[in-house]
Amino acid sequence: MATTEILLIRHGETDWNLERRLQGHLDIPLNQVGQRQALALARSLDGVAIDAIFSSDLQRARQTAAPLAAARKLSLQLDAGLRERCYGALEGLRYPEAAERFPEAYAALMERAVDYRYPAGVHAAESMREFYERAVHALLAILSAGNPARIAIVTHGGVLDCIYRCANQLPLEQPRSCDIFNASINRLSWNPDWAQPLRVDGWADVAHLDELTLDEIDR
């Protein structure tokens, strides 16, 4: 089979990112910086052929993907399997608040307890293992459904971490070893005929956001 190139993209900035609140399945929009990041992302990929664009159905991902899809007149294919991990009752809390209100759950979060389930909140929480299996399954389902040359997937930091671990065969218990930035482009290749079908080709590219920093200086 031909190799598929994957542009794996984290959503742009939200106010909750700045406040270091756990977002999870709560549907938080991009802030103004995040909206500008989405436009810069689309501009940076102008001229790059993309056969299909997939996104988490949460609005911070959809809003990031929308300019990219509009520039190519491609429909945005939404997939709830690409959502961030659900943190249950911890969602909406800053880390110090989570530590105070749910000390056991917070300790499990810090320890990367793979099978621990946080107390339910607006949504029922997922264990780390359940989340990993869901995120990787969503990716493989997209890849197995056809044989496109290049796809873009706009999703969340936790999903990026899961896919990086899958490609590098890293255990869930191991602390995160990769950078994950808002509106970053992370490049992977997939070929089911390879011994390790998923390969990381480039990671944490945010060069396209340099223009936003220059804009701020100019102001």
C-alpha cells in the first residue's frame, strides 16, 4: 500500500489553556489568539495538497480546522473519537483547585495512574488506558477507511501524546517526552506494510506562528 502522510495538528489557544484549566470534553472556544493561530496555520499550508481534513467535534478543534478546510473547499469530517480525554469532575478546574478538591484523583493524575478513573462530573471520566485506546482506534479507523496521500487531523494535546506514544512504542506510565504546542503541526507517516506502521517524521512545528509574534511587536 502507498504511504499516507499525516498532518497532526493541535487546536489553537483557548482562555482555559492560559489559565491551565482542565478542558477535557467541555466545549471551550478559541480565544482571539487561537483564532489568529488558525488563520496562520491555514496560510502556512497554502499550496500543500491535502486529500481530507478530520477534526474532533469540540469547537476549539473545529474552529482551528475551519480556515484550512475553507481554503481547500473541503468538507470538515468530524469525529468524536478525536476528542480530548474526559477528566470527569476535574474538568473546568485549575490544577491547584483539582489538588484541593480531589486530592486522590489529582495524585493519580500526577502519577499517571493508567487505570484510575476520576470522579464523574458533567461527563463520566475515562481512564488513561481507555483514552489511549480510543484515540489510537480513531486514528487507525481513519487511515483504514481509504488510502489518501495526505490528510490533516485537528485534535487535542492528549490525543497528540497518545499518537506519539503509539508511533514510538512508549508506555503510558512514562512521563511525556514530547513538546505539545497550540496550533502546532506534527508530521507522521503511516504504511501498514512497515514493521512499525506509524512513524514520526517531524514534531512540534510552530514556525508558522512566528508572524503572530512579529505582529504583536509591530503593535
